[in-house]
Amino acid sequence: MKNTCKVRVKNALGLHTRPATSIVQMLQSCKSKVRITYRRQTIDAKSILSILMLAVHKNANITIDVEGSDSDIVMKELVDAFENKFGEG
């Protein structure tokens, strides 16, 4: 199954090292393929370097694509993390 969702990055510094690390750690045990698209560039969300190279800033809209057997659970976890600013308050 494939899920797609657009989310807004609420972190003050955008997708910097801390949220990027959280994303990669969250996805370590998932079976699905997860991709993030920003400004027409699509990357593998399991790669911290790829996430950082997107240079996503605060209030940017990104698209998350999750494809695989656990896509519903993975998408919910990712959307919740973005909504909660990865615990950065």
C-alpha cells in the first residue's frame, strides 16, 4: 500500500540534524520505502545525509511518500513527529 501526505516543517531551524536523526531512527525498523520530496527533489528518508542536503527550512511544505506493508503505521508516526516538532517544543 502507498500513502502520500503533505506536511509543514514547524521546527525553528527546519529539518536540521536533530529532526533528521529522529526520522532516520524512526524508520530503522520499518519495512516500507519512505521518500521525502521538497522543491522537486526526492530523497530516501532513511538517509540522514540526504535529508540534510534538502535544506528544508521552517514553514516549508514537504511531501512524504510511504510504500510498503507497514505504510499506515509509518505515515502516522511521521506526521505525528512533524506535528510535535520532533519534541523540540
